[in-house]
Amino acid sequence: MKKILFKKDINAPAAKVYTTMLGLDNIETYNQWTAAFNPTSTYEGTWEKGSKMLFVGTDENGKKGGMISEIAENIPNQFISIRHYGILDGDNEITEGPNVEQWAGGLENYAFSENNGITTVTIETDTIEDYQDYFNTTWPKALDKLKAISEE
């Protein structure tokens, strides 16, 4: 896996950006910025450290799919680490096999650093080579949307 890094400065306090990004007050704020990845993106679970989280969406045929993950760390308003360990295919949770092995153990980290009311969000994520171009194009769009809704 390769690590890729993205940063975005947002004119809002870290607490607001964190809450907006995770959809803590309203899941719709999470759904809005992650729509860059899939228009139906959402999550099922909680952001509590150690908890299981499903990152889900539906494909063009309406079939549910996504990632099975664990919240490896959550320091409110500062840092979130998500460890991916499986794939959701419909209602089937797949945690082993060749499709999972290429992603298993991959981390997606979000750091929030505030200075004078401006929060820098840093995304560091593991990816496989096949998805690198997709993420290099899509993450900046998602962060632009997060910036827009956090600054409202």
C-alpha cells in the first residue's frame, strides 16, 4: 500500500470542522462531503474508539457495498484513525480473501490543527495503486465540500 496525503485550510474552529466532518450533530454533513466518493455515501456505527464502523453506499444497481472498519483512535477535535479490515458486499461482511487482503490493515487518518480560528485538516490514507489516481482526484473535491459546509 501507498500513503497519500491531502491538506485543506478551513475558516472555522477545529471543533466545528471535526463535528461537521464526522456528522456528529447531523449525519447529513458527513453524507454531503463524502458524496464526492459516492452520492449515497454514509456510515453505520459510532466514532467511539474501538467501535466497528461500516462506510456504505449503493452502486448504480442499488446494491449496498463498502468498507468494514474499526475506529482505531478518536481524540475529539484533534485526530481520528480508521483501520479498514473488510469489505461489505450487499449484506455480506467479507473479512478475508484476495480482495480484502490488499486493503486489510490500511489506515485512514484525519488530523485537525487550529491556528487563529483556521483549521488545517490533514488526511493521510493508505491506498492500493489501482485507486491512487481516483483518490488524488476525489479527496480534494471532498475536502472542498467539507470546507464549504464547515464555513457556513
